[in-house]
Amino acid sequence: VVKMAAAGIPVRNDSNKAHMHHKFTIVDGKVLISGSFNYTRQAVLQNRENVTFHTDRPTLAAFCKEFDGLWKEFASNKVEGKASG
């Protein structure tokens, strides 16, 4: 996460003790990727995960709305990147 922030990608953390468990990606506002899949090596190589791709507008709009709400909720939890070296 810090490396992403250091590369100029805006990153925010969930600081709540009851962490959110969402696992979805919105690609260019056009494709939704969702499922149990964790973005980890373990998930790729060994876990039994599911992932679905959606392009229908109502589903995409619902997830975009959820993301926007979370982004606003965690506005004060910005991750600062550290220069490597």
C-alpha cells in the first residue's frame, strides 16, 4: 500500500476495528470484478476462490456508489508514500 502511495496512487485505509470485507475492483468505470478472491499470492496459487466480471450498468453503478461512499468515509485516512532507498 505504501509503495502504491509512493508511486502517486491515492490510497486510503479503513481504520475501523470491524474492517470492511469488500473485494471488488472497478476498471475504468466499465468493468466490475468481484468475488471471494483476495489479491494475494496465496489466493492465486492455492485458495479456492471465485471471481466474477460484470459489465451491466445497474450492477456497476451500485458498486461505484459504494466505492464513492467508502472513499469519502475514509478521506482522513490517506496513506502517505515513503521514498524507497
